[in-house]
Amino acid sequence: MNKCFKGFLTAVGVAGGVIGGLWVSTKLMSETKIRDIKPYFRHRSPYIFAHRGGMGLAPEHTIAAFDKASEFNVDGFEVDVRMTKDEEIVVFHDAYVDRTSNGAGRISNMTLDELRALDFGYHFRDVEGNHPFREAEDVKIVTLRELIQKYPDKLLNIDIKDAPESYEGSLMPSLLYRLIDELEVHDRVLVTSFHDEQIERFRLYSGEDVALGAGEDQVRNAYLAYSSCFKHLYTPKADTFQIPPKYNNIPLDREGFIDYLQSLNIAVGYWVINEMDEMDALIQKGAHTIVTDFPDISHHLLNERY
């Protein structure tokens, strides 16, 4: 008898018998669907991704950061995308440029040319508090097209930031797939979002051609299934979970949870991991991907311990 089922019967008696009958019937009738492993995940793991290009070492989402991370042999870049006023896809996290540039304003209200005039190294400070990247040529805004073409050997983990109810968010899934299809990089990109609706919209265009991540709702449903006696009822839609080790005091880094997701061919990635010992512990538990601000630390870890 299944341990979960037996334990439940012991704990709640007659009521457990009713739930137990439900468990048996669903177990007999269900057929867990295992996703095929996409080409994106067929390289050697663990994958090391530079978060926003490695924002601990250089201004985030700039060529300066991507070049620096490449020196440490990262497998790819974790990036965010937003749409400009003239419907260009740029690699950028915030809705506004204020935090990272010498300008002000909303990305969706600015053209690409207006964004190219800004200095995105303006606010970056090194460990000594200096601003070494101000007015540098390699800290301009980067389009997703430019990033894909400049680093043909890197995988990309692309996070759609524009909300589905916004104008730019409504266009992003189709624009993004059109670019991926045009450049024929279906096997080099993973598309994800905190917004499950954006992932589903993108899936309408991509089908099974592109690896997909999980939104918050998918992660929640998977964890609820894992924590219950009804694991067999969960059918994944995602190829990977990109998650923090903990969320609202819920440990998402349990080895059992990782094993459960792996049994469904879901690659498990963790962000943002900046301590060597934590990286090591997650890899030992079975983490497929580590997303970090400091690719130099991950580089040292892999060289020294693996």
C-alpha cells in the first residue's frame, strides 16, 4: 500500500477511507504525462546563467556585463525583455529607466533611439564605490536581436516582463516568437514569465518548438501536488521551473521536490544564487540551473569542486 495513502488512513480513520477511495480511483484512472526533453536542455548540466548578464560585475543587461560573464564560460544569460514605443524588443528589467540610467521615463513610452542616447552604466558602483562604467560605449541599451546575434554560442533564458493586460504585453508574445523564428534560434532560447498568461499566449505561437518556463501559478500547483497524496494528478506544462530556494517561507529547494520535478522531465533552476556554498548545495541536490549575479564565483566553484 502506498505510504502516503496508508498514513492518511491511519491519521483520519473513516474520513480517510473516503479520501483513500478517491486516491485509489484517481490513481487508477490517471496517466501522468511526461514531457519530452527539449534540445535546449540536452547540453551538459549544471547550467550557469549570468543574471541580467552578471549584474554583480558590470551594469546589468549591457554588453559590458555580457562580455564579462562570457570570460567566465557561463552557459548562457538570464535576461528580461520589454517593448519600446516603436515596438522593438529590448533587454531590460524595470518598467522605467530611472534606476539604471542617467535618464527618466517608462520604456514603453520611449523609442529605441531615445533609449540609445542614455547611459546605462551611470549608477553602477564597483566594490570601492566608484563609477567605472559612466559614459562607456558598451553600456548602451541592447535589443534582443543584437544579443542573440552577438553571442551565438550562448543559451538565453528570456523573461517576459510586460504585463498581459498592457498594450505592450499584449503584443510581446507574438513579436518575441516572430523574432525567434526569423533568427531560427528555437533550440537556444527558453521563454518564461511570472505571468502564466504570457507563457500561454506565447505557446499559441510556438507550440512545442521552444522550451518554456513556469509562471507562479504552475509552480504553486506543482508544490501543492508534491505536498499531497495526489502527485499523480499534476500534469506539467513547463519544461523548467526557475524558482527561488524559498518563497514565503516555503522551501522550494527540498531534494524531494527536485526529484519529483525531475521525474516529470522538468529541469529545476534556482535564482539568484550568489554564495558558493549555496550553489554547491543546490547542485548536489540535483539543481539543473544556477542563475547568479556573480559568474566569477560559479566559475571558481565548477573549477575547484567539479
